[in-house]
Amino acid sequence: IVVASPIPIVRLGFLPVYQRGFFCNDESLQYPYKDSTVSSLMLYSISLGLPILIILISEAIVYCRRKRYQLEYLSQNSFNRCCCDVRINPYFFQTSKAITMFLFGAVITINITDMAKNMIGRLRPHFMDVCQPDFSVINCSGGYITEFTCLFDNDDDYPLQDARRSFPSGHSSVSAYCMVYLLLYLESRMKWKRVRLLKPTLQFIAILLALFCCMSRISDYKHHSSDVFVGFILGTTVAVFMALVVANMFKKEEVNEKTDTINSEILFMEMNPRSRANFKQTISSSFI
């Protein structure tokens, strides 16, 4: 809640948008207004929903397979207990933890993006079309214009204020964060040897979705190319930081692999010769 609190503060106007001026001959601001190919609803539905769905499915598969072979699902240092020392279901504990980490990083990305948008106030490529400055009272020979009146005729001034929030691209930062985080999550959790191409295929689709969203912002004249590039770098940086430092994905997996190895050896020794042969064949052909 604390981390998410700046979002309404910025979006409700408590942090005013910087009022940047323009040059009359700046052609980069004279593109027509177009509807978004990727709407905000579509962005958040896919960028947040797809990783959460894959996390739920992946953890269910890992949990079932490890339970089948009597192997540890959680690392030894996991504390899956709540008040009164009640034990939390391992699957629910792991999925809740993974989804919380993912959403925490998404909120951080949105906060940084929104704050930068309002403080920098870069004009969007379609600013002239939305603002419609009154050039009859503007002296373009004066160079940089800071005092001007928009002929924008609408009771809701949100489109005009939004036209001043180009840098960095919010669609790019959010889509990059979500898809890069998903890519790293799949790399750390999905290791089924029987479907070697499944993981790279899902990772490719994730990056393709992010790139499609980023490129659509340029073709829709919503952002300058530099806005999209910085937004993508911002989202990627937060995703890598969350996955490697905060969520500690790969180190946690190493702990699980050590635990699985010990438990596998104990289980293997307790089996009769025929069961040992079947177990060994299964282990060699699939991920535990």
C-alpha cells in the first residue's frame, strides 16, 4: 500500500505536470492524434494477467511433480507459517510470494514512470493537434514559445495534460518490466527436459509482446522513439533488479536443487532394485 500510494497522488493531479514550451517549426510535435493500438486496459490486462497465469500454472506443475516423487517443494529456509503457527499450504505460499514480488516491481515501475512524466513534461508528437495553439497571437520569430493559449475545446482537460506526459513511455516501461520478469521467472523455474522448446517459445512470445507494444506507441504518434527506448530500459532494469536481487530467483533454485538431490538419494536407497531402475529412468528424462 505504501509503495502504491504515489500512483493516485500523481494521477489525480497533486503533482502538477511541468508546462514545457515548444518551437513553432518543430515538426516532431505536428503529428495527428490517433487512438492507441494497445489501450491501457489491454496493456494492464495482458502485461499483468499473463505472467500471473503462467506463475500459477508453472508452480502447480512443479509442486505436483515434486510431491509425486516425495521431494521438497520449498527451500529449507522458507517459513510458510502465519499467526498461531498455522502451516500455510506450500503451493499457496510459493505462488503468493512469486506474485507479490512481481506486482511489487510493477508498482515501482509505474511510480517511477509517472513521476518522470510529470516532472519532465515532454510534449507528445500529437501535441499540436490536441492543443491547437492560437498562432494568431504567437510570435514565432521569438524562438522558444512558453506563453500560448490552446484552442482545445473540451470540458475535460485530461487529453491536454496527457499530451504533456510523453517521457518516458508508460506502455513501454510496464510491458518491458512484466515480460522481462516473466522471461527470468521461466528461466529459473521451468526446466522440463521433455519439452525443451516450450520455455524459449514462451520467452520469445513474451519479448515479442513487449516489443509490439513499444513499437505501436511510435506508430500511433503517442511517443517519440527516445521515450520508448528509455521506457523499455527502465522496465528491463527494474525487472532484472527484482528477479536477481529482491526475489533472488536463481539462488533460491540452487537451494531447492540441493535439497532435491539429498531427498532423491534417500528415496533411491529405500527402493527395491526394480523400483530403482524405473525411478532412475524417470529422473534422467524429466525435471524434478
